[in-house]
Amino acid sequence: MSASFVTEPPSRRQRVFIVISAFLLTVIAGVAMIWADEPLPHLSSFMPFYAGIVIVTDLLTAYLMATQFRIAAKPSILLLSSAYLYSSLIVVPHMLLFPGVVSETGLLGAGLQSAIWMWVFWRGGFPLLILAYAGLRHYETRHPIQVQTEKNLSLVAPLAIAVLVLGLTLLVTYGKEVLPVLVRGDDFSSLSQSWFSISVVFFNILALMAVAGVTRGRTVGELGLVLAMLASLLDVMLTLHSSARFSLGWYVSRMNSVVSSGVVLAVYIYEVNWLYQRVAELNENLSRLAFVDQLTSLANRRQFDQRLEVEWNRAVRDQQPLSLAMLDVDFFKKFNDRYGHLPGDDCLRQVAQAILGVTRRPGDLAARYGGEEFALILPATSEKGATSVAEAVNESVRRLSIRHEDGVECGVVTISVGVAVVRPTLGQGFEALKEAADAALYRAKNAGRNRNVVVSC
């Protein structure tokens, strides 16, 4: 799988955050155990609000994992997506059957045990799917599996989960007479002693141990899944420990359910932000590769050509002069032959910085034109201003005092500068400006180098 936040090893800070979160969840659940039976106000809007959060978060998590499966083609990811889809879908009939949410007795022909049996199937089925994920994840580490029909599987798996949830809904409604009694009225005391409830706790413990043992928190996503399964276990234990609905333990257990539902989604959302930052960095690097000369960090030839066209069109529109300076390091081939290519590269870098130091206006552009040749685009610059810039650049390079015994008489690296100044009009092309600047440069070199030639055209 290609690298992403979910498959990246967690940082120390992330590990500490997960550990602290797990500790706080455990402490809060432990304290709630003491006063679990304490009755609290019956909030009629709590269950729809709670169910909405769980449905949305689990459904989003399932979708994001399914998307990752389409990319990675690993069956374990699809199985994990199916687990969260199951958790999302089964909450819908659970809420419809829950007394007092949609109707006083529940919909769909609900019986007295229908809602609690949907809870058992929900909180028991989810860890079973997580156990299957952990087993397949363990197998994949030793025998990599790459499916070739991920598109078909990504359609079949949700359909299978939907059929399973529908079947369980029909069982707890039309087949409610065959199901054992788990609760009597609002009294939950018999629920915690049921073998079914004990099995739910056992499945959650196994799922937590399996996820922790198989994944060992190697990635941020898997570390988040460990925390999610801990919250799921605490949810089940608090629900069974509470003797009635809308008690302190019952409310806190629902909060753990929300944490179990949301923690993996939070990891994926964090991943999106992380990937966005990576994409921005990659785009910036690509931009540098495409438009920046790697040796000198000046604009490269590609950026120079694009910028010159833009400035030419702007000068035509605004009726402003445009100046172009072509600069060449004098006797650079002799410098390379005498001192070597590495000192030659360092010389070009120093010359580039000297040129850049003279271009103070935001609109000016210094570029490496090719080899030891540089260029300066000077928008809205007259002949007088261009002459001043050329003199400043020449003086700045001389002040570098880079030794060059095979150069001009002064014994240091110098440059020759040719400048062309034009006031563009419609119908002209900027290629003529480049040719004029290049011709001025050769006039400077033929006249003895280490000098400037400025022409108007």
C-alpha cells in the first residue's frame, strides 16, 4: 500500500495521546461503575442525537475504509469497513425498535425484548467482525493477499452486511417469540447474568486483545482501533452493570460508544489533513523542479520564458517600457579548466546571489538562462534605470573577489552585460527583445568584457 497517515508509524506524541485517552476513558468508566445505578433525567432527545452521531461517524469510517480498499486491494481493510458499516446500519433498526424514540413501544412490530436484542447483536456482532479483521490482518502479514476484483467485492460486501442486518431485524421482530427474555421492563439486572451478555463481553475482550496483539499499534490507524475497541468494551461493561436505562452508567456507556465510533474516523480526518499538507509540499517541490534552477536557486529558462511573455503583454497594455538584461560570466570556461567544476559551480552560485541582491522590486526576475549566462527581466524600467541596474550588478559581482587569474586584468571574476530597452506595441513580439539584448551582450564581450552595453529598440 502506498504510504499514508493511517499506515505511518505513530509519533511519540501520538502514542502518548492515545495512552492518556485510554487512561481517562478507563478512569471515567471506573468512577461511573460506582454510581452506575444513579438515576438521571430522562432526556427524550438524547437517543436520536446519540444514534445520529453513531450512524454518521460509522458510515463515514466505513466509506473511507472502502475507498482505501479500492486503492490497496487488501481484504482485511474491506472487512474492517464492513464492521463499521454493520455498526452503522444496525443502529437504525435499534433506534426504531427502542421504546420512546420514535413511538412509545417502538416500530416494526417491536416486542418488549426487540430493542435489547438488537443491542446484543450490535455490540456482539461488531467485535466478531473486528476479530475476523484481526485474523485476516495477521494472515496477510505472512501471506500477502492482493485481490483483483476489488470493485466487485466492494459492492458485494455492503450488500451482504445489509442483508445480515435485515435478517437480524426480522428475527427480533417477527421471530421475537423464539428469543429468550433478557430484560423485564426497565430492570436490566437479569441482562448482566445472561449467557448472551457474557458472550458479548467476551467477544469485546477478545477483539481488544486481538487488535492489540496483531497490530501492536504499529500504525496510527491501528493504534486508534485499539482505543476504539477499549471504548467498545467499556460501553458494554457499563451497560450491563447499570440496572436501568437513563442511569449514570447507561449515559456514560453511550458516551463510550460514541468514542468507539468516532476515534477511527478522527484518525482518517487527520489523515486527510496530513495528506493535504503532503500534497502541498509535493506541489511546491514540483514547482521548484519545474521553474527553479537547481544549482543557483534562480528562476530557470522555463520560468524566464513564461514571465517574459507575461511582462511583455503587460507592458503593451500599460504602455510602459520593458528592459531585458543578458549577463555572461567572463572567461568562465577558462575558470572551469583551471579550478575545476566544483569551484565553477560555487562561482555560479555566488554570481547568482550577487545578481539577486540587486533585484529589489517584486516584479523583477533574475534567471539562469543557460550555462554561465543569466538574465534579468526589468518591468517598467527605462534606459536610465536599466543602466543603473547593470552597473550595480557588475559592481556586485566584482566585489565578490572570486580569484580568476585567466580572466580580465583585475584578476577576479567579472561579467559582461547587454541590456535592451523597448516600449512594446501591438504587433511586436518579445523575441526581438531577446535578440537585441543578446546582441548587446556580444558587443560588451567584443569590446573587452567586464562592461555594460545598453541599447534602445
